[in-house]
Amino acid sequence: MKRILALMAIMMLVSSVCMAGEYTGYLSDKKCANAKAAHAGCAKNCVNGGQPIVLVEEGEGGKVYDIHNQDAVKDKVGEKVTVTGKLSGSSLHVDSVK
């Protein structure tokens, strides 16, 4: 019985980690996000120049998430978005963008 309960607890933990979450913020480039700059034109230029895209959560001290699948968000750089995706460490795999 203890094994079954332990197995069920592990399965619940694993399934909660794999669930998608919603994250709201601005799509920027990694360089500008680290400098706390938020300018759409600058972010677009930096991304076109090769900087990776990140999601900077709203609010003071907002978290910065690396975007695993850059092509999913490339046309929204500089915009405020809500993305649905799976978080693994500090990297976000985007499933959808609103």
C-alpha cells in the first residue's frame, strides 16, 4: 500500500511539472533585458543582430525567461504578450502567444 501511495505522489509531482503555465510580460532581447531597458525598436534591432529573445515578466524585479523556441515569438518582439508554455529551469518552451 505504501508503494502505491508513493508512486501516486510521484506521478502527481511529475504531471504538475509538465503542465503548461501562463506568463505575461514583454518580449525583449537578452542584452536589453539584463540592462533593464524596455524599448521595442532597440529590442527588434538587437534580435535582428543576433541577440536571443527573452520574456521579461511585468513588475519591478520581473523574472527573465530564456525562450527555447525562438521562432514561436520572433514576430512579437517588443510587444506585451501572454505566453502559454512549459518552464524548465529558466527556459520557457512557448506553446502559444496572445
